[in-house]
Amino acid sequence: MNTVVETVKELVRPFAGKPTELIQALHGVQSALGYLPRQAQEAVAAALGVPLSQVRGVVTFYHFFRTQPAGKHTIRVCLGTACHVRGGERVLQALQDELRVKPGQTTADGKYSLEVARCLGCCGLAPVMMIDEEVYGRLDPKKARRIVGETP
Amino acid sequence: MITLTIDGVRVQAEEGETVLEVAKKAGVRIPTLCYLEGLSPRGACRLCLVEVRNWGGRLVPSCATPVQEGMDVVANSPRLKELRRTILEMLFAERNHICAFCVSNGHCELQDLAMELGMDHVRLPYRWPLLPLDLSHAKYGLDHNRCVLCGRCVEACSEVEGAMTLGFSGRGVFTLVEADLGDPWGKSPTCTGCGKCVQGCPTGALFEKGKATSEQVKRPQILAEVTERRPRA
């Protein structure tokens, strides 16, 4: 894990001592590591001179930042207007129950990350979800569970 | 000097003073919750909203609005009372403010406001979230269910104590006051255990362990006293 700290130190060198660059620094670290592990957050805080509580505030405020590594597959359930009207929430709830994770989290086995999207641009197929680059439409809870179950 | 009107009475104020400060000096009561003397005004709770008649009736938080020449401020009116009551109802509906089971029953600013504004019931559905308690600290406890997110503890921690241990995590209705990177408070390497956050807390969200409800009296005024005594640079 010391390699994480070393990598982060290297990445945030241009931002050292600049608390106002917190978001930039976190962006850089997340692009390199894929997520923001605890050690990385601590290293960013120390390098920039920002309190831990403030790093925590920013990391949890913006949905873009993740504190767990992304899973092998990313499931994005659409909750845009059309999907909302046609039961997107029920699809999301079914997947949450099935995978035992909440949006923004990754399953314990590291296979799936569950995320929520606002319109995937194919409202005619509502409710829809994407698994990685593939779109699945006209879902209901049962169908969504089956599709996820069949993903290798 | 600046001259303005509050509830029809002409008052004088220094430049840089807020509407709330001037109203207080003039003996006009404006209800507040997130405002605390000694801390920066946050304008978070919106209970101190006043109407500025010659700004087109705009509603502004009096704690964070500096006075301006010729302002015509309405601090108390049936409309404002109704607005403040509704805001209070939303605060009550958001978490679990059940006075009978709260350590701060009888010494709670939220409870006092409800009585002052005549809030005898809540017209909104309660959300009843089941939030965790953090009892890891040796001296203090944190019950998120009682928290109104006023931010007084966060400011006491950063502005007065300078520890910057407490902060907000999450957003919107899921916001929580947490220590450092969201760790148990008792394990915080930055917390000094000073208890200023607890003294500043208006509700039973932060409380002292080992004290019965009747002893759970807080001293929010110590934050202003501490900053007042501090030598100025």
C-alpha cells in the first residue's frame, strides 16, 4: 500500500500546499488509481494542507468520486423522466436487493458496480439500463435480474 | 452610520452590522437556529428570514445580510410567521425529533422554537430515517437522528477550536456530520476532545455522556465568550 502513497505524492506534487486545488488533485488521483482509497485521501490532505474532514466532504459530495474500486461490470440504471414514469425505480430496487449494494457501490465479489444515470438517450425503450456499453430496454424487475444474472 | 427601518421603527446601525444584530439591539426578536454569536453566519436554517419591503419584498436571511441605507425591513408579520413555522415543520419532518425520548428535552433550541412559533403539529409526512449513533467518543455522543445540520458544531470545531475534525459528508437529505474521513469520532486523530461542538449544538444531536436529561444543559454562549477573550492580532 505504500506504493499508493508514493504514487499519490508524485501525482499531487504540482498542487502541494494549495488547498484550493483539492478537486483537481482528487481528479488526478482518481484517474490514475481508478478510485480514491483511504491512503490516497490522507496523502492528498497532507500534501495540500487540507483537513481530512474537508477531503471527506468533497469526496462524498460529488458523485464522480468513488472510494471503492469499480467492479468488473458497471450497471447504470436510468432514472430519467421516461424511465421514472415507466418504473425505473422498481428496476433499481430489484437490482439493489439482488446485488445487495446501493447506487455508487460495488458488490463484495467485485463483479458489479451499480450506478444511477439520468437519461441514457433512448426513452422509447424505457425503463432502460446499461451494462458496460450494452443497452437493455423495456425492463421490469424480473427481466433486469435475469439479464444481470446472465452477465459473465 | 446607516439609518434603516425595522418593523416601522427607524434605527441606526454601523456599517458592516447585520440586520439581525441591529434588530437585536433595537429589541426586535427574530428567531434563529443556525446563527450563533462567535461563529460566522451561515444562513443555513432560514428561520431568521426577513422581508425587505423596498427590495420588492425579497426574503433574506437577516443573520447574513449586512444593513444598507434606507432598508425597510419587516421582521415580524403573519406571512413571516407562517414561513418560519413551515421551515420548522420541515426540520422536524426530516429526522427523528421526538422530544420525549431525547436527552435534550427541556433544553433544546429546536423545541423552544416550536413553542415560540406555535408549531403544534407537522403538516408534512415524517421521513423517519434510521440513522446511526456514534458513541465511540469517551466523553460525548453523536446522534444523527437529532441533527438539524445547522453547522454550528462544524464551525465551532474549525473557527474556534481550530481542530477541523468535524465536517459534512454526503449531500442533501443524506448529509451527515462526521469526523475526519468518516471514522468513529472516538478514534479521530485530530479531535482535541474540547467539547465546543457539544456546547454549540442546539439539539440533542451532540450530548455529554453520563448526564441525565435534566443535567444536559448546554452553554452555546461560551463560543462567543472564548472568541471575545482571545487577543486580537
